Amino acid sequence: MLKVLQTGFYSTLQDTGRFGFREYGVPVSGAMDSYSAQFANALLGNDKVATLLEMTMLGGKFQFLESTVIVVSGAFMNPKLNGKAIDQNKTISVQVNDILSFDKAYSGFRTYLALKGGFETDLLLGSRSQCKPITANSVINKGELVPFRPFSNFQNSNSKVKYDDSIFKSNILDVFKGSEFNRLSDVQKKLLKSGEFKVTKLNNRMAYQLEPTIENKLASILSSPVLPGTVQLTPNGNLIVLMRDCQTTGGYPRILQLTERAINILSQKTLGNTLKFRLKE
């Protein structure tokens, strides 16, 4: 068991997501930065779908009631084990009653705590990702006990895998044309291709809103399928980039679609960070 002593700002249990239920309006969910999450699981020899803890902006504080092996990846939140700094992207053995703590994010926005075998909360619609109303809670709570199987016989591999930190350094979002892209004017297309955009305070697991706005006279569309990474243009000219917990349909023109890597890059951005789109033909 992992005891939650402090939750942090917004901490959730996530895996690779919930698939096969979008026709019923069920979001995909899953780790916002799939690269960092899967990197951490890979170092532990876990299946890529193993459940881990995602912390946003400010990390929590946790007590291990069983021994295990962990990896911390993603944004740097100054992780400490029993008050001593530990490395990220490296396997770390923890013992019974060890305390793991995090600070605010100093680079990036989301940090992942993975452990050997993954967390073993209830499997709901094929996933353990927290997302109400599928799961009882949308985040972990103080005092909660999160189950996992104890593990102590971990053999470190001599092989080394380098973590690609370019997702923090890059501000380029590779995108494909969306279904309604060709309805845009030449001026709108030029702005999207050459303009610089900033993350607003309206950003979360459902969507990121960017500024400045783009003058828009396009009519809304019939409610149509959308995906994580879909960029919508509202009647007011707002650019909304849908993220992992997004709805399954929408009525705004779908002008762009982010690549998986671009979603990972955006998930590590926060208020005021600048971005540019790069259209892939």
C-alpha cells in the first residue's frame, strides 16, 4: 500500500487509457505525457499499461507501507526519499515506511511516479485511469491507501536508456490538417502556420485554450467525433486543444490534429508558455 500524506495540486492514477467505449461518451483518459509515463514503466520492466501516479504542477508526499522499486519521470519536482534528493529516470529501491516527497514543478508541468508492477486499483471498463463518473474520485485523496504488490528482489540492468527531455525544450507542435481545415480562409491558415500562441489559465486534463484568438466566421458543425489532440476553433475565435479527458464529440470546426508527441509536449506546458504549430503534409 501507498499512503497519501499530501496530495499535491492535482494528482491522479493513470494508465494508457480507456478504449472501446467512446460510442458511449466515455473519454479515453490516460497519462497526459504518454512518453514519460511509458519510459518510467519500461525502466521497471512493467507492461506499458501499468498504472502510475500523475502529479500536476505541485507534487505530493507519500509513505510506502510495503517495499518496492520506483521510478520518477517527467517534470522535475525535486523528489526526495526520506529527505534526501533522488535521481529521476532511474530505478530506486524503497523500504517499508520510507517517505517520498515532491515540491512544485521547476521544469515541465507533470511528473510520474511508477512502481514495480503498477498500482492495483479497480479495473473499470478496461482501465484504472481516474475520470469521474467512471471512477468514484477524479483525484487521489489525503489519507487514501493505494494498493500495489510488494517487491524487493529487483535486478538492475546494465543497459542504459536515455530520457528524451526535448519534450520540455520544444515549443513546436506538429499537427495534421483537421477535417474542417480547408474551410479556413488564407489569412486564418497563415496565422496558424506562422503565428505564436500562448497557453492561457484555462488548461487542464480536458483541454488547453490558447491565445490570441483568430477572427472566425465559420459556422458551427453538426456534432462530430473528436479525439485527444483535436484543435477546435470556436465562434469567438478561441483555439481549444482537446486533451486526454476530452469529450468524444463536438460542434466546433476541427481545424488541426496534434501528433502523439505534440500532445506530450503540450501536456508539459503551463500558463504563459509559447507554442507554434508545424503543419505536416
